[in-house]
Amino acid sequence: MTTTEQPTTPATPPGIGGIGHSLRRREDDRFLRGAGRFVDDIVLPRMLHAAVLRSPVPHARIASIDTSAAAALPGVVAVVTGADLAAHNLAWMPTLSGDTQAVLATDKVRFQGQEVAAVIAEDPYVAHDALDLIDVDYDTLTPVVNPRQALADDAPLIRDDKEGQEGNRCYRWEAGDREATDRAFAEADVVVELDTHYPRSHPSPLETCGCVADVNPATGHATIYMTSQAPHAHRTLFALVAGLPEEKIRIISPDIGGGFGNKVPIYPGYVVATAASLLIGRPVKWVESRSENLISTGFARDYHMHGELALKRDGRILGLRVNMLSDNGAFFADAQPTKFKAGLFHIVTGSYDYPAAHVVTEGAYTNKAPGGVAYRCSFRVTEASYLIERLVQNAAYELGVDPAELRLRNFIRPDQFPYRSPTGFTYDSGDYARALRLAMERVGYDDLRREQAEAREQGKLIGIGLASFTEVVGAGNHKEFDIAGIKMFDSAELRVHPTGKAILKLGVRSQGQGHETTFAQIVAEELGIPATDIAVQEGDTDNTPYGLGTYASRSTPVGGAATVMVARKLRDKARVIAAHLLEAAEEDLEWEPGRFFVKGTPSRGVTIQDVAFAAYTNFPEGLEPGLEGVHYYDPPNMTYPFGSYIVVVEVDAETGQWKVRRMVAVDDCGVRINPMIVEGQIHGGLAEGYAMANMQFITFDEDGNCIGSNFMDYLIPTAWETPRFELDETVTPSPHHPIGAKGVGESATVGSPAAYVNAVIDALAHLGVRNIDMPVLPHRVWAAVRDAGGSGGGEQGGVPPAP
Ligand code: CDP
């Protein structure tokens, strides 16, 4: 059973600034002044610089590498090849999906941009100049540039390094019940099909990836400053891969200029810089360029999807069948829990209640960069959400039912939670109809439909696109979720100092989400210490408790819950000390934000600051001094934020141009800690969703050359293109989270692409258009109209060339 509440009213006064206050982000002060400290700001004495030589071709055998001219260049300290690393057993490293990935290529190169050699020099410019002097002889091989080509019988074998690997399939995995789904389809009146591709995209954070590795030759201690979303897990993996003692590795993830999943994998550059520092005995910095970031580090998406939805004539959904083929690139390096080969794609059943689903997913090796990161989503949920929302929209056209009405008929009802989906997820809470109805009200849905019908009569095209998404965030529980075998719990350590100020140390790591503000607010809520008196520390493995890091919107559901729990532990202890100070029994004390007082005598009380001082100066006999603690939180389940988005577009069929007129987003992430920050997260996600629907994708030509290796080709929307967003909210707390919060960081990117695309399709649906692949570029719209026999093309004729 789900309870839906009104938007959060703060329980604490503004001076304390607990949950529900839109406190300004305290970290912005240094960011806006240009005073953040990012990896590239770190300069150490005697520091060297690494630059990486990358393959210009996507598939080739390496016949020879001659490094002599590069090594002779003044200022070059070392030139490193795969053979050099192989001597230390470091030429290959494990990926987060249990595959192997070349650090520097020894046998073959398998994608354009793959790391082949590295130069370590006194100066970054010398290091880059020396790359031109390395002579590599490549025997080129046929490139494999899409997964269907990869699975063909005559495809060249990409991973001939792997013993027993036959063909280019890297996994096959199923979920759901095949027989039950077949039965559902046999009973269907209508079956709707969709073949679509979610194109390869890139998180492209403002700050590219890099590190400064500093291995002290005297002590053997390695301090590695790294653009890492998961410093603790990275430390453990470094220890396992390099054989370094873990207590001698300190990973510091300083300010991070955006991650979006891109800073979860371990990249060859980190390994090369660390190995070089170890061998040379001096610090080594490696920071990649924008193009290196785009062509070689963790991409996202690239799913070819075929979905079928079975329905009764009355609109009831009976079942879903999905076949998905992912393009994994040359190494299976997706960041995801080991139990789920295709991430959490099997949440593809969406927000709807039906008995049967069957999902088959396959992945193929191709000659492209590896990655498959959770780009602002939980492990491939974006693709899943996109597919089901496109299918439901098309089903509405097939049945002649309004798309909103079809959704309302099939939503999981509030009284069905906790809801077990046909592919095995247990949704915690939701009120999907409420969110959709609110969005419809906000946008003026019925009036818009009338306007759309009238506009059509005049030859004008207006489209109204919907998406009612369910996201799954906050991994674990530990039984089902791990990264490279490490269970997905998280932790918080809280120390209240004698003067009542506090420091909170976390296992998660903000990359711009405002943790320094919001996590302080959680402590403020629980202990009544003003949020401004609470420092939040993250990202230093020597000084924070172990955690799995920040991605897939897990900070609030897991790290946030750990924070609540540790603060409550401290409040319990504070009560004992307060009773001692007030000479009263503990059960006679009442709590109000920041203060204990004797029941019935509110004037007889002590503040949390009094208690903190007493914890070090005047504590009861036998009580352990101090006011600090740690909590490791293993969530019982994921949290399931959701929302309904409605996009209104105008489409010009003559040119294929489309323009967003309205974008209404109703989100439900349970209790909002900081409403302003939540809105900021949603704005960012909606902009990213718009980018994917409209312009942002990486493609490859038939020779395997990456197109989209710079910001002239890989289009990031600016404020100029980005539409205006109208936000609203419902509040359905997560029943198992200690303050009822769900994550939100990913939701809007997950939920919105389908709404944008559905809006364009909706404008053309009466012409019979059912599919335009993302990104919805003008020439694709134009061709869809022409193929549907509409008016597209005008007098000019011919399809405009693809970009
Ligand atoms: O893991 P990540 O920080 O990317 O995602 P998140 O847990 O969804 O949180 C993103 C930001 O929104 C954080 O600063 C959260 O504390 C904040 N947030 C919030 O204020 N209330 C929520 N219910 C969820 C997130």
C-alpha cells in the first residue's frame, strides 16, 4: 500500500535547515569563484606528465612498435608499450563486467582510439610531441561496426585473445517467463511491434578523466588523485590488479567536474600513470583531452531493441516480449552488478501491471570503444524505459484510444505495492495515475487535444508526447547487487565536536549533485545542528568509511539512509547525556529539533550543543566519552522514483524541423531533502533527455571511424536550444527508506527521451508514422512523412543527406 503526501513541509526552522529547505548549495561558492580543486589543479614537486598514443584504425594486428625516436627526444623520461607492461603482468586488466581489457595493446588494436603506447615526460607538451615519433606498423583487419555484423557467421573474430571465445557474442541472458508470455500473446486481440535503436551516446562531463599518481619510493605508499565516482571500490581494484597492499593505497577524488557514469570505470591512463610512478619514483599526471574522452572512455546506450506488446481490444496489456542486442565495443566493460548481464534492462515492463513478460538480451563485441556506463541512469534503465513508453504510445494509436487513457487503464495501482513485476523486481511504492493526471492538468491536456485536431484540419502539425516512467535506483541490497563482487551497501561516519559542530564522512562521492549541502541537511534534521555547522567530507579513502560510490542515483537511497541511521545512533547517545545533565530519566525527555527537554516542563532543557560539550567534558559514569559513530547501511530494496512527462511540439513537415512548445515534468522522488537541488537535478536530466532525442549521438562510418569525437560533431545543447521546463511534484515516500526519500539524479534522463520522441510521432501519427529513430533529426522526420505518404519533401524532392 502506498501513501501519497503533499510536498514536504520542513519540520525544522530555517536556522537549522533540515529536510525540505531549499538551502543554497554551499559548494557553489568555491565553484563560482573558480576556486574548486580538480585533478588537473594538482601539481606536485618533480611531477611528470603522461600522454597516450592511440590507434588511428579500429582493427589491426600490431606488427611492430618502434619507440627509439620518441625515447631520444629531450625531456622524455620513458616510453611505455604493452610489452613493457606485460613484463609486470599489467598489459591487461579486468573490467567491471568480469571481462578483460588491454591497458596498452600488445597483439591487436580493437577500436579506433585504443591505447597503444604512452610517453612519460618532464612536460605535457614534450610528451604529446613524442607521440608523433612513435612508429607503429599496423596490419589492418576488417572492422566490425555493428552488432548484427558482429554476430554474422563470417564476421572476423575480435577477441581472439580470449581462450575458447568463438564468435563475437559476449553474453546472452533472459528474464521473465517465456511460456506465460507465449500464452499471453496467443490470447491477444492486438499485437504492437517496434524496432528501434537507442544510439550510442557519451556522458561527456565538463571535466575529462585524469589522475595524478604519486608512489613514494621510500615508503611504497601510493596516493592517487583520480576523477573517480567510486574511490573506495577503485582502491580495492587497484590493490587486486596491481598487487599493491591496500593499506598503502590512498585514492583521493577531489572536486569532480561532472561524472554521469563516465568516471566509474578504470581507464588505461590511470593504470599507466600509476605503473610509471611506481617504476620511475616520481609523481605522474595523466589528463585526457576532450577527443580522447569522447572516443575512448565509457560510452552509453547503443541498444538495438525489438519489442512486442500484446493487448486486448479494451486496452488491457497482457504481455511483453523483448529482444535486445547491445553493441558492447571491443571489451565488455559495462558498469553493472554481476548478476545482471544487461544491466537492469528487464525493468522494461515499466509502470504497468500485466502478468507476463519475457526478455532476451544479447551483447556483441564490435570494433568500438568499450564502456556501457550508467549514463545518468541505473544500469541501462533508460533504454528499457524508452522502449516500453514508445510501445505503449503506439498501442494507443493501434487501438484508437487516447495515449493517456491507455496508460491510466494499465498503471499499477497504489494498493498493489509492493508490486512484484513479471521480471522479478519489487517496486516499493507509487501512484502513477496521480502523477499523470497532475501533468495533464498542468499542460491543459484536453484543450491541447482539441487544438491538435483543429490544427490538423489546417495542415499544421502539433504533437503531444507522453512518458510515464518508473526508475529503479539505490543499489543494493547486497544479495543482488555488487560491483566486481563488492556488495552495494554504503556508509556514513559522523563526528560531533565538543563545540557542537560536526563532520560527516561518506562513502559516496558527489560530482556536482550538491552532497555537501543535502547530506548536512539530513544531519540537521536528525540532530538539530544547523546545516551550516556540518562539514561533509567525501572522496578520500584514508578519511572516509568504505562505500561503493555515486552513480545510478544511489547516494540518497543508500548513503543518505546511512546518514540518517548514524545520526539517530548519536541522538540516542545524546539522550543519555541529556538525562544526566538534566538529572531526569531518559524516558521523561522529549525531543524537539536541536533540544531535549523534560516532559511537561519545556523550559527545563538542554540543546544538542550543550550535550555535545558534555560528551567530552561531563558525561555519566560508565558511558563511553565522545559523540561519534559510523553506520553501514544495506538497503532492503531499491527505491522506485517515477514521473509523468508531457511534451508538446510543433512539427514542420516540409523541413522536418520540430520545436518544443511545452515540457511539463511531474516527478516523484519521495521526500525531497532540498527541493531546489532536486529541481536542478531534474532540469539537468531533462536537458540531457532532450539532447538524446534531438541531437546528441556518436556514430561510426563503415570503416569504423568514430564520428562524434569533438563538440563540433557531438552536439551538446546549450541554453539556446534547451526548451523551458515546467515542473511539478507528487510525494510518495519509499516505505523502507528511513526518511522516505528516493533517488532523483537519474530520473529525468531516463523518463524524458520517450516523451520528446513520442511528441514528434504524435504529430505525425494520423499519417501512419509509428517510428523515427533517435536522434529525431529533421531529415528523419522528413523521410518518415514522405514514406507515410504525407506532404514531406515539398517541391525539392530527395531526402536530405544524413549528417
Ligand atoms: O547518487 P546521486 O547523488 O547522483 O543522486 P541522488 O541520490 O538522486 O541525489 C542527487 C541530489 O539530489 C543530491 O544532492 C541529493 O541529496 C538530492 N536529493 C534530494 O534532495 N532529495 C531526494 N529525495 C533525492 C535527492
